[in-house]
Amino acid sequence: MKPEPLNLDIQLKVNLTYKWGNEYDFINFKKGYEKGFSEAQKVILKIVKQRIKSACEFYLRYKDNPKLLISEHKKYYDDVVGNFFRSFNSKTLEEYYDIDKYNEWLFKLAFKAMLEGENQ
């Protein structure tokens, strides 16, 4: 999985069908459902861990490096250049870009899914 901002939209389809003709069949169905639900929880947990890891890698890869971000993710060019670019007449990266504000923005971008949850 390539590094990318956190996305917690997970769609999991579980297909549990069972025919029953008496109460014992229903008990077996319930046990199967509980096992299926437990397996679904494991799958969801694995997906969430992978996505959090990807978001961390995304943040760490582009932290302090706006040029790399906009070279690999063109869709963020306007955000970065429009908000954090300072001057072409600078000698250091910090003079070209407002790195502290950029890093704060990048963190919010990487973990937007978690930060939006606080407001709900």
C-alpha cells in the first residue's frame, strides 16, 4: 500500500445465508453469525491498521519537503504554492516555504479522517 492520507471509509460485505427448519438450526445459525462477525472485526482491524500506517508514512515522507509532495502529487500544487510559498529569491528551503505552517497543514491532510471525527 502506497503512503496516502488516512481514509476510514470501509465497506465490508458479509454474506451469511442459512436455512433452518427448527430451533437447533437457528442456534447453529447464530453461532455461525457470531463467528462471521468476529472474523469481520479482524478484517476491519487489519484494514484500519494498514490505513493508519499508510497515513503515517505519507506524513513522514513529505514532512519538511513540499517540493517532493507537489512533484509526486500534482493535485496539492495549488494548496502548497498558494499557501506556503514565499519567494524565489531565497537560498534555503525554509526561506522558499513556510515549513512550520506547511507541516501543520500536511498533518491535518494526512489525518483528516481522524480530525473530522472530533467535530461530530
